[in-house]
Amino acid sequence: MALADARAMHPPLLVAEADERAEAELLAVITDWCRRFTPLAALDPPRGVMLDIAGAAHLFGGEVKVLDEIEGRLAAQGFSARAAIADTPEAAWALARFSDARIAPTGADAKTRALLFDRLPLAALRLDADMIDGLAQAGLRRIGDIALRPRAPIAARFGSDVFARHDALKGMAKSAISPRFEAPAYLVERRFAEGIARREDVEGTIFALAKDLSGLLERHGEGARRLEVALFRVDGVVKRIAVGTSRPLREPQAMGRLFRERIAAVEEAGGEEGLDAGYGFDVVRLAALAVEPAATPQASLAMHNADSAMTGDLADLIDRLGARLGIRRVTRLVANDTHIPEFAVVAVAAAGWQSAVGNRQSKTTAHCPLPHLPPTARSGCCNGPRRSRRSPPCRTGRP
């Protein structure tokens, strides 16, 4: 509808210029908030969000309650939203915009899918306006109109994209969403009926989650190299706090110390970067974003091994400094493979110094220079004993 026609029909109509950049940023914020329901949340511009809730609906009491909670929470924040659930993204998109049905049955047969989708307009296939107008001129206005006709003539005139979208809508072709963030390797969370606002409560919840995460990591023989806490505020704001480690970590006490240090640093920063609890956090989530294999140490040997204790203390110090200052800002000087004195040492990230040292040592080879012997000493003589000359001892150096 043209703006002039709208104003003629409703004179008090308020009009504002559209800000596409601001709308895109707002949609990204809403998508991040929707991750409270599932880690797999994807943008569907310009006005949509796609969620993969496979295996997660039962955590909220079923699919109907998931839809009610999504729509209700967004309405409380001032957004008008309509949600739908289906086996494919195309089907969910169509139901949410063009149908009164909110849920498509899982694994529905062809007859059930026809009842759900055949009465919907062709706009539910996400076709462009020109193609929809061309199909309308041919007498095709609904999805059922093209479903009951031979495909070859329609595809020859309007292209194969029409039936490709039709097949995706009805689940005959599989498609996937592109999550805004990759799903973490391990994830644990706590949900609260009322938001928590005190810093001590937040830290205590993180420590409790660290214990659960430690059990998951131990069962799989892995340790976390990067951890993130996501704090979902009641009013829709999401706060994220990430820390890195210098070694595969799965001790809950160490995880708790790192986040205490990081939260203290965030609080000292203040301003917009501060940990503003607002009306409280109702969801706290701890995720291991990066993991590595970690062998279980032998306690009987570790207690008597001073080197192991010293290495662990150094790693804890690096992690705590990294939580305060940033893991990349903590550096360590290591020897460099060069003959130039000014570059004899180089600063590397302390969190990765062990791998750097390993790579440097792998380049060190045993070099045994042989002297240039006279020809009589290098070639054998059949008329007498072979002359021998003792070579100098081997030296270990870099080529």
C-alpha cells in the first residue's frame, strides 16, 4: 500500500523513516536473546529468527509452551511476534506468516502436509513479487494450484526454483539453518524463576555449573581451553564473559577463580562494559567453546613431583593474569633461532609457550661436522691398512 493511500485511510497515522542498519542490529540482539532456548539460533532477515529446537522442547514443557514463552517474553519487551514449529525452516516460515496453525506434526504424511500448506498463498514459498504476479496471471495463486499440475510446463516458464521451494516446504528436500554462533562442545545451564542480581549469587552459580562441566569433561577425557558464561537478563539483555586458559582445564575451583577475576575486572571497568544485572539474570549458562584432550594425572606421582606442582602454579598464575588483563596480553620470553643478539629472545603468548618451545626444539638437530681428509685417508688401499683419522666429537646445535 502506498503511503498516500494509508494516510488517506487513517489521517492520524505516524510515519518514521526506516533505519535498515539499526533494524539489522536489533534483529541480531533479538537472535542472541533467543539463544536462551537453544544454542542454534540463526538470523532470517529482514524480520525473522530461526531456531533449531530439536531435542530441547521438552525442557520447557513441550512445543506449545515453547511457542507461548517465546511470544510472551517478546511481547513483554514490546515486540509483536508470531512463532511456529515445523520439520523444515521453510515450513515454519510459512506457518508463522500465512497460517493459523502454529505446529506442523513431526513426520506428517503427504495428505496432512497438503491440508496444512495447499491453501496458503504462493507468497509462502518466498517467491519474488514479479514471479507471483506472473503465476497469478496464469491462474496459479495458491500452493495447491501448482501441486496439482504437471511440473514441466510451469518449470519451463517460471524456472525450477518454484518446485524446489515447494519440495522444501513440504519436507521432500532437506535444508538447514546457519546458526549465528557455532554450538559449543559442552554446555551446562541454570534457570531461575526469579532473576538473581547479587554478584555473589552469580559467582556461586558459575561455580556450581563448573562442577557439572568438570564431570562432562572428565568423562570424555578433555579439558577446556576457552570458557564463556552467558548471563540472560530478565529484560532481554545478554551479558557474555569469556576467559582463556594456558592448558586444558577441568578443575571447577580453577574455573571459578578465573571467572571471579574476570567479573572483578569487568566491574572495575564500569560504564557499558560493567556487569549490570538490572532486574536480575534468570538464565546462567556456562559453555566450553574450545577443548583439548587432557590426560588424568596420577595423584601418587603428582604429590611428590615438585616440577609438576611448579608447572601447575605457573599455569594458574598465567590464567588469572589472563582473566584480568586478557589472555593474549600475558607474554613469555623464549629463545629464538637466530645469530643476531638483538633477536635472541622473542615474546610469545604465555598461554601457548609450551607448544612454541616444542616447535623450537623440534628444529634442533644433531650436527656432526666431518673434517676434510686427504684423499689417501678417504679411499681404501689394497696394499696396506686403511688410514684412519679421529673425527671431533659431535655437537648439538641448530643448522
